[in-house]
Amino acid sequence: MGHNYAKPLTAEARMERVFSRLPEDWNIKMERQRGEKWSVMMQRPDGMQHHETADSLIEALEEVWRALR
């Protein structure tokens, strides 16, 4: 009886996964002002764009990526 005990991905692995899947022709803007949340904006070549803010950079990246793919 086998079980899959997958280890949760680290923040670094999650970020690498998102960046490896982003097309080179997408515009990406990531920023954070001191004391503020991370802000991520992505725009596809067809003009569709999405913006998210989150406590961590990877959370914002993943949310924007999900919305635009």
C-alpha cells in the first residue's frame, strides 16, 4: 500500500516554477514600498493584464500567473 507523501515546495522552488513558465514576451513589474505588501503586474502581448498584491512575492506572482495563463 503506497502513499505519496509529497514535500511542500519551498518559496524558492515555487518562484522558480513560476519564472520557468513565464513567456519571454510578457511584461512583468514587481515592486514593494517599504512597509507595504508586494505588488505584481503582468501583461500578455495581447494586452490582457492583471495586478495583485500580497504579503509575499511568490503569493502575488502565483495569483497573477493563474489569472493570466
